[in-house]
Amino acid sequence: MTRSFRFSLQASAPRPAAEWRELGRRAEDLGYSALSVSDHLDAEMDPLVALAVTAEATRDLRLTTCMLNNDFRHPLLLAKQIATLDLLSDGRVEFGLGAGWKATDYDQSGIELASPGVRISRLAESVQILKQCFNEGSFDFDGDHYNVRNHDGQPTCVQSPHPPLLLGGGGRKVLSLAACEAQIIGINANLFAGVIDASVGASATLEATDEKLIWIEEAAGGRFNDIELQTRVHMSQITDDPVGLAELMAPALGLDAEAALSSPHVLVGSMGQCVETLLSWRERWGLTYIVLNEDSMVDFGPVVEALTDV
């Protein structure tokens, strides 16, 4: 089965309410499927509050948390927040949840930055609890990280049994968890270092992405064809000189221009070149859910129009 394309914008920068509402309306008018907001302690808005405002200003735009840091909220509280947003938006939530990665979030909050294995183990338990919260009836849970007693998750989500779960990352363990549990898998660079710098480039290449798809398919088994595959595009620009732009920007990610241009996290070129690149990503990896930066919204409008539902 060939899945159709859809596109999302990532936006988090603070702005007045009128401007934020207008961003959502403009994205919807240009054909974007979703607006996503990240979850960090630096200068950005709270994702759940921001998306609630977007819900009131739009009609059909999907509301994506990309990604909530599991270490910031107890799963019982998070289940209530997500269910409330899904209820009040008439079922438009896409529930992105991650193990946490950004070192400054932990430095500033005093939350322990545990090893990736511990954070992923905690995320796995949280996913199990969240799914039980979204089911009917009360439940108990005994884990290494969480314990729950006689809890009946409320309110009930509009989407049944719960909003689509988006999990992802760049390492085998978290992608394997996503392959077993999520409806959407976000493929990204491996951010084990806690910062985005030249160390991430090696895990963002064409070859690294090939390997990630092998991990996902092996872990997903028979459910692989039901999973939507997403990529977070960190560099996106319409330009007549993609090589020149890549030569300028790629070293910051530890890549040369050729490797950068073949990465599924870089989308630069003319409109026609970008369309062809996206078609090649779908052919090679099955990537159809494309997340672009907010500043690409207008320039990529024709690309979105050309490929949405194709």
C-alpha cells in the first residue's frame, strides 16, 4: 500500500494570541495537515496550551505534540491533559511523546538526566499506563518507575481508543518501542548527546536511515504496513542553488554537502526538485508525513499543494 503525503508545521516561538491563531488558520488554508509544538524549557510556548488556542481558531487542522517530554509529567496527569484536548478539539489530537533528550531541560529543572536506557524504559511504562487510562474502567499498574492504584482515566477521548500515538527518535531501542506501540513513528537523528551539533550528522544520513527502517520493520512485524512514517525536516528551503546552501549549512551537522542533500532531514532545491526528493523518500523509506519548520510555510505551499493526498 502506498500511503498519501501529508505535511505539518513545527512552531513554538511565543507571540500574541492573534498572531498565533492566524498562523494556524494560514497553515490550514495552505493545505497543511497539522501544527506541531515541541516541549522544552527554553523560550517557547507550552505545547498543550498553545494547541488548545489553535483548536479554537481552526476547523480541521491536526494538533500535534512533537514531542512531549515524558519526564515532565506523570502519565496519569498527561492522560487527562491529552484526553481533555482531544475532547475540546473534537478529536484532532496527535499525541507525540518522547523519552526526553535536551540536556539544558534537565540542567535547568534539576530533573535527573538518566541514561537513555532508563529514560526509554520509563517511557515504555508510561505508554502502557497511558493506554490503560484511555481504556474503560479502573486499573492498577506496578512497574519499576510508576505505580498506579485503582485509577479510572477521565475524560474519554473523542478518538477511539485514543489519539494516534507518535513515538520516535534515532536509536534502535526507542524506534523498536515505537514500532510495537505507535501509530506514527517519527524518524530523527540520534540526539544522545543532548545537543544538536556535529555529533548528530552520522545518524542522519541516507545509510543510517536505511538501518533505522530495518530496525522498525523487524520490531513491528505484521503491523508495519499500518504505521505512518514521519520525518522531521530540520533544513528546508526553496532555492536554485541547493548544493551551495548545503555546503554552507551541512558542516554544522558534521556532514558534507552530498550527505546532507541525501538526508531525509534536509529538503532544499527548486519546487520541482523538492517534489522529486519527497517522492524518492516515499519510494525508498515509506516516509509520507513531512514536518517542516514554520519559516518554510509559505514557500513550501506549492509543494504541499502538489503532493497532499498524492
